[in-house]
Amino acid sequence: MRARAVGILFNEQQDVLLMRRRKEGRVYATLPGGGIEEGETPAQACARELLEEVNLEVDVLEEVLTLENQGNQEHYFRVVWRSGEMRLGDGPEGVRHSEQNWYNPEWVSVDDLDGVNLVPAELHPLIRTMLENA
């Protein structure tokens, strides 16, 4: 089992940050995050992954969900934007980005979430609840 750390970030307009993906013919979206490295806590990995993937420094707040997804244990955190300009970062996603393996970070209105193939599907109600309780 691989452990992952994932950040849930809203902007001032209450849009959520998603990573749009195209891989092996599939088009879908995820929340930004990735593998936890040896010696890292899940919260530390979350902050590192957001910097690598979307060029944003964040403060990691509370863990809001832990789930098993496709053999991975995933830790989901509420995060807040500290600094940086949102763009595809300089981490592995930026290096691997190609026409066949495509990454595109973007802000998506929570009202438009039903039209997004967000994986895993359990995230739709979590994101809505987090926004309502913000």
C-alpha cells in the first residue's frame, strides 16, 4: 500500500483547486497531492506536494478524511494558500507533462463539480460540506 497526502484548497471565490488529467485515454480530475516520502508526516508531504504540483506554498490545517483508494491510503487535508502563483509546478508533473500524459491545475466552482469526473467520487460531498462549514 502506498501512502498519499492530498490538499483541499479553496480560493477567495470559493472555487476548489483541481488537477485536470489526461492519462492513457482517460480524462478526469484529482485534488493535488502525492506520495509520502520516507521520514515525512502526511501533513509535510501535503505541503511539499502542493508546491511541486501547483507552485503554491500552503499552510496545512486539519486532516478531514483518510480513505483507501485503489490500494493507496490517502490523507486529505484542509489547506490555506500562503504564497505563490498557481501554475503547473516544477515537480514530476511538470517534467512528465505531455500530450499523452497531461496535467492542468485549475480552479473549479463547487457549483460545477457535478460535471467533473473527480476521482475518487467520495470527494464530491466532502468538498461541498467543507465549503458550507468554512
